[in-house]
Amino acid sequence: MAGEHLVPHGPALAARPEPAKKKESDMAVTTAPISLEQETNPWEAQAARFDLAAKTLNLDAGIWKVLRYPQREIIVHIPVSMDDGSIEVFTGYRVQHSTARGPGKGGIRYAPEVSLDEVRALASWMTWKCAVVNIPFGGAKGGVICDPRHLSQGELERITRRYTASLIEFIGPEKDVPAPDMNTNEQTMAWIMDTYSMHMGQTITSVVTGKPVNIGGSRGRREATGRGVSVVTDQALKHLNMSPESTTVIVQGFGNVGSHSANLLWEKGYKIIGVGEYDGALYNANGIDISELMEHKARTGAIHGFAGADAFDKDELLTAKCDVLIPAATENVITSLNAERLQCRILVEGANGPTTMVADGILAEKNIFVVPDILANAGGVTTSYFEWVQDRMGYFWTETEVNQRLERIMVDSFNDVVQYAVNHNVDNRIAAYMLAIDRVAYTTKQRGIYA
Ligand code: NAD
């Protein structure tokens, strides 16, 4: 299975590039200077951290190769009837990085800049994330190149259903279980579940997570990633002897992860002084009322125009002074271009891949305490795991039960990573990778290589 590439027929597709495979003799960590383009390539960013962690673990060269590359990569071209009667073709991906520890698990994102390298990186991060929190899933991710801002609900539904149909033999409760990510939501998951169920001839809710609660969704899933972010932020404060009441927070991205992280921290007494979006930012040194801001965004569709804060330069937000910085929007926002100017004490990565590897080195020199993405935002997949379990049992937990189970896993995982970092004298990110790689490698060795 390792290295299998499923590419649909068509000469244009056959020519698509694959990630260059390293020879055994090349299994070393690259230290040469790199361009900004390389620095911000998500696949390179993931692979560089993987290589460093694998080297520090003294990982067996064969297992290193198995885990470095995705198990399967699927590219689909989806014909869709548009509202004006024309036909448009969209490109979609699903990458299954590993199913060693259980079914593939990972979201689907809709965005114009989706690329195969991005989806590969995100799929690998899902493998490590599920292993960090020790839940029985592998890692996968999907994406469709499209701009949802310019698509009607009907067009989005037809894209989603055709994308699902194209992947029908590769997804399933025991194979690969998608979830929401950027620009996809509960409605998208309901369409995927329905399309899959129509093909199978029966309702199968556990094929996706992040569904509406009335059709097999879990209570608490909507806020779960933000809740996990808030729990690990509490733990980081405890670790550094700080208290919420005297802690200022800046959040970039006010979508699912950012808004719920900000809201839960605000409810705990943290002062949220800055919130940024792609089209502007807000600042209030006395703290922003996050529940009012959530209402404002729900009503107007944007954060600007909110009366409870001043407009702020969105490009200066990440480098403004605060105690806790939470990037919760997208990749590569902390790079060699701005890392030196960061003024936070703690960085909690709500987004996937917000920090480049070059920036990691700068943050370490500045003694910024980093809660890495594969730990910080694992609350979403953990509650997705609870949803999958509940769907398969046909028995649903209360929100309190879900949140308590989530909190226990996030606290334990935070402590595991921080302890691992101390024991092995590495930073928190490499500790999280090492812990995860060790768990996946152990299972991979135990299962053996089928030939
Ligand atoms: P979302 O689409 O709900 O929200 C993202 C928000 O960020 C949007 O409001 C968008 O306008 C804003 N944004 C986009 N680019 C920006 C930029 N350059 N600067 C400032 N704001 C920007 O998506 P989400 O589900 O909240 O995901 C956000 C991040 O968290 C992604 O990296 C995603 O992979 C990661 N993540 C999400 C979950 C989850 O459960 N939703 C779980 C783990 C990780």
C-alpha cells in the first residue's frame, strides 16, 4: 500500500508531479539555507519537522521512508452544473497519509489556493495529531479548489455530492472519515453523509464527523477545537505560573476555531485585546466582548464595523504586544519575515501549520513557549472520534460528558508533550512529533509490511 498513487485516467493528470522520494542515503536533516517559497511550502514544512524528529528518535531507515510519504493520493476532476446552465470542472484531492492506527481521519477544505502539497501536509499532520492525543485513527485530508464566496448553496451542494461520489470506494467508517475544515461546515457533512448513504442503500452516519446533532453529530463538536485550544492555553499558563485575569490574548481568524477559542477564553476571564480577519482587525486594550463580536459577525458577516473595538492594521496584529497569540486562520503566517518581531510569551497554534520551521528557530531564541498545532488544535479530531464512537453505538452522550472527556485527553496530552520535551531536551513541537512518530512507528512495525 505504501506509495500507492491513484490518479484518474487522462493524459494531463498522468503528468502531475509526485513528491520526490528520498534515497536511503539521503535520510538526513537538511540544514542548507532555503528560499521563502520552500520555507512556506506546507509539505516541506511538515517533512522537515518529521525528518528532525525521526533523526532525534533514531528511527529505523525503512520505517522512516514508510511514514514520510502518504499511503494514497487521489485526484478527482468534478464536473458540476452551475446555476447559469454552464458546466464547470473543479479539481479535488483526498490524501490518506496513514491508516496504520485506524481509519484515515481529516477534514475537507474548500478554497482557491488548495494544492496537492497542502493536502499532503495536512494529511500527515492528521496522522501525528491523532497519535499525539492517542486516538485510534490514522491521518487523511481533502480539498477542492474553489472559491465558496462565489458559489451558491446549490452549486456547493452539487460540488460536495459529486466529490463524495468520486471518492465513494475510498471513504467509509472503517476506511477514511472526513470532517469539516476551512469553508466547509455541518451542512457540507450532512450532504456527504447523505450521498454516501444513498450509494450504500442505508443511512451510515459514521462516514463523516462534524454533522448536525440531529443526524448523528456529537454535542460539543462545533466548539471542540476552540475548547481544546482554551484547555491547552490554561495548561500553558499553569506551567508558566500565569493567571487568566492578567493575561492578554490576540486571535487571528474569527471562524470556527478562532471565535470559539476567543469566546471560551473570554468566559474564563482572559482579556482578548485583538481579533484579526483576512480583511481587517480589531483592537481594544481593555478587552473585547467576544459574545457581542460573535453576534456582530453572525449578523453582518464580518468583524469590521464592531462598536466595541477600534480598527487595527491586520498586518501588524500578530506582532502586537500580548501574552498569548493564537493564529487560528491558515498556514504560514509566522515566518522568517515577522517571527523576530513577535511580542507574545505563549504561542498557541489553533490553525494547522501557522509557523514555518525557520520561524521555529527564531521563536526558540526568543524563549516563546509554543503549543504546537498537532497538540493545540487536536480537540476537534478528539471530539470527532467521540462522534464516530457514538454513531457506531447509536447512543449519545450529554455535552457535559463530551466536554469532560475532551478536557481529560487535552490535559493528559499537554502533559505528555511537555514532559517528553523535558526528558529529551527538545522543543514542544519536536517533542509532539517524536511522541506521535514513535506511536505510529511502533504500530507499523507490529503490523509488518505486507508483500
Ligand atoms: P473557518 O473557515 O471557520 O475560519 C477561518 C477564518 O480565518 C475565517 O473567518 C477567515 O475569514 C479567516 N482567515 C482566512 N485567512 C486569513 C488570513 N490570512 N488572515 C486573517 N484571517 C483569515 O476555518 P476553521 O475551521 O476555523 O479553521 C481555521 C484553521 O484551523 C485552519 O488552519 C484549519 O485547518 C485549522 N483547524 C480547524 C479545525 C476545526 O475543527 N474546524 C480543527 C483543527 C484545525
